[in-house]
Amino acid sequence: MATEKELSDFLKSVEKRAFKRSIYHVRDEEAALDIVQDAMMKLAEHYGDKPPNELPMLFQRILSNCTLDWFRRQKTRKALFSNMSDFESASDDGDFDLLETFSFEEGSQQTESAEDSTRRAQILREIEGEIQLLPARQREAFLMRYWEDMDVAETAAAMGCSEGSVKTHCSRAVAALSKALKAKGIQL
């Protein structure tokens, strides 16, 4: 059974990735934070006594369900109320930065020129934009497999579909990203 420290350490280790995964889905920072917080609370309340090796799969499934719940609530709310702010795009105020994930280890001797840093930032923005354009299931499968480093079976369990569906979604996502990035002259 997971101790309080093990549960706390696990939640600390997944919070940034969970937030980034959520923001790719909902495209709203506040909603993404709420979804991640809700998923963490549900894991701690209902599954905190599970063995530590079961926590990653449980958390991924809870996070997926919380995201789906958010979409359901939005659909219901939009059916009942129409706010002009609902038609505005998500704010691009710069608070969310994909480059934070690419930090060098402390004490590392590696340095990067300003030109390389700018080029890398531009490429990452292009990749992020293309990931957001993927259909929801392809984006979810792609992020779980390649961002979360989950295997096919884990991804299928978290998404509630077959392993074949995960492979299909990932293949289509990779093909779409490759085609879009190649069209923009980006070779990875």
C-alpha cells in the first residue's frame, strides 16, 4: 500500500505533465488546472491506499474521466447559457511555455546559442500547434504514448479502447504531424 509520502511524491512527479496534457485537450489554463486538481483529489481520496505501482494507470484513467466530465459539463452549460466570452479563443498571455520541459540538468556544461534557442523555440511552437490540431482521440493517444511514455496496453486501458485502436490513433497522429511539419520545412 502506498504511504502518504509515496502518494505525494507520485503526484509531484506527474503534475506538470498532467497539466500539459489537460491544456492540450481543453485549451484553457484555468480549466486544465481544475481538471488536474480534481483528478489528484480523486486519486488521493479513493485510491490512496493502492500499491505505488498501480498509481500511474489509475491516475491516467481518472485524468481522462475528469477531462471527459469537463467536456460534458461544457456541453450542458453551453446548451443552457450563451456567453460572448465562450466565443473568444484561449488567451495567449505567455503563462504556459512548452520550453519549460526542455531544461538542462544543473551543472551541465551544455550551452546553446541564441540562434539555436530561438530556432528550437519556433520549432516547438509549430509542433505544439500541430498537436492541438489533431483530432481528440489521436491527440490523447499520441500524448499518452509519446509524452507520458506509456506502452500500448497502458494507453488502451487509460483510454478505454483496444490496443489496435491505440496503434491506429498513434499511427495517424504521427503521419499527420509528419506531413504538417514537413510541409512547413521542419525535419526532425
